[in-house]
Amino acid sequence: MKVGITEVAARAQVSEATVSRVINRRQGVSKKTRDAVEQAMADVGYERQTQGQLVAVITEFVSNPFFADVAERIESALAPHGLKTILCPAFPGGVQERDFISALVDKGVAAVVFLSASNTVEGADTETYELLRQRRVPYVGINGEFADGVATPVFSTDDALAAELAVDHLHRLGHRRIGMASGPAGNQPADRRVRGFLEAMAKRGIEEPERWVIRQSYTVEGGQAAVGPLLALGATAIVAASDYMALGAIRGIRRQGRTVPGDVSVVGYDGSSITEFTDPPLTTVRQPADRLALEVGRSVLALVSNRDVPTGELLFDPELVIRATTGPAPADPGA
């Protein structure tokens, strides 16, 4: 005999409407009542439409405060609806990512969020996504569209606008020799910001803007390594692809006997809270972590409740936060 919500309601001693709200992850149910309904479903053998209560957040950048902040905000958005997040540190598109997904689908994961993971890699292996579709596990992406071409919800910061904001700020300060310490080629956010940077420079009459772009890793060391070639070109300002790269650039500038922002201005990207407390406090382009996480939470809740959601990529505007690492261009560009 099939068990329905009537039996669950009787077991939990609540109304059928309350059971329905719990099943469909809707608000307006206290944690105590939700736990009682969940226990009643288990007791009577009610088969829920969704596969489980866990939502996996896959990301490479666990140590980066911005990504940790986004993951925490996703958890906050989902927890009131009985869903729990599990953070999975994995190299984008690598074996580790596939292993995580394989293990989680066997355990009954409800959904997967790719937080700047394989969804950011051009030409990434689509085996992981195929497995999720076969097991009917919904997935969404942050900051990069999926390589499989399947219509999927994706929530991204407008990288082209981020580059425009940084270049515009520096140009208004009198800088013309503006370099970019970019992330690696084939990384969607990095490639998009490079295109935005080139467009912003060309729009302001800067010739051969491509020579001002140095590709490196998203690390402090990557930012520091980009400094040498850019200063050799006479750069008076550097737009970094992450806050970590910006901090590395500042270290590299200082090791060459220059000052920030007296000799060289630096703009970061991500906008993690720690940048307010660096020395000097970092001017950065802040990603809207709160709005990204909120929309991801709404999408995941709808998907695990078998409701339709808009697919395709939704872009969010970043914000320029001006602090103390940017200033007027020096009188002598070679200084």
C-alpha cells in the first residue's frame, strides 16, 4: 500500500498542508515541526520526490575568502528549507571532481552547485554532467556556463563590466599604461575579463592593448610573477584578476623598490571582506556574493521540488570599491 501525506500528517500530528510545505521546501514551518515531519516520513516509509537533503557545492578555491563566503551564504539560503550543504574542494574538471559526484549521487544528493569549478573551464569533460542527468540530479553553475551545452541555470558576475569599471577608474586618475594580471587562458571568467579589458582600453584610445595582458595563475605568486613584465613595459597601474593576485602584485611592486599607490596603482577583483584590512586597504571590484547566493538558493529549492526554473546565464553587476591602493598617475610614467 502506497503511503501518502495523510499518513505522514497523522504520524507527525500536523496538518496535511504542513506536510506539503515541508515536502516542497516552503517557508513558514518551524525547525521543530519540520524535523517532526521529516522523522514521520522516515517512520512510515514515505518516498519523497527529491533524492535527499544534501546539496553539494563543488569549488577549487576553498581557501579564498570570497568563495567561502558564497558557499556559506548558499548554506544560509537553503538551511531553513531542510537542505544541508556539503563543501567539496576539487580541481575543476579533474578526476577528484568526478569522484566526488559519483560518491554523492550514490548517497542520494539532492542537487549540485558548481562554484567556479569545471563549469568555468572551456572544453571541460562533460562526463560529470552526464552522470547527474542520468541520475536526475539537478545542477547549477556560478561564474561559467557548462561545456555540455545543456540549458542549465547559471549565475555569473558580469566580467566585462568588472574590467570596464577598473579601467575607467584608473583612466580617470590619469593612468594610460594600465596592465592586467589575468587568470589562465581557457578559464571563462579570465577570458571574459580580458576581453572586457581590451575593449575598455581600445575605447579610450590605448594602442595595442593586448601587450598589457599577462596570463598567470589565480594566486599570490601568480600576481607577483605578472609584475615584472608589466613594470618593464612602464605600467603605472595593474588590474588584477583576483584579490589574491592583487596582493601578490603589491608584494612584487614593493620588492622592486616601488610604492603603492605612489608609483603603481593596483585594483583587485572579488571583494572579499579581508581586503578592507590589508596594508594599504585594497581597491577592488566586488562580486555580489549576497545576490549570487540568494538566486542560487532559490533555483536549487525550485529544482529539488521539481518546479521549472529559467535556464541560461543570468549576469549580476559588480561594484567598484575604492580604497587606498589606487591614486593619480605619477608625473613620470617610467618612475
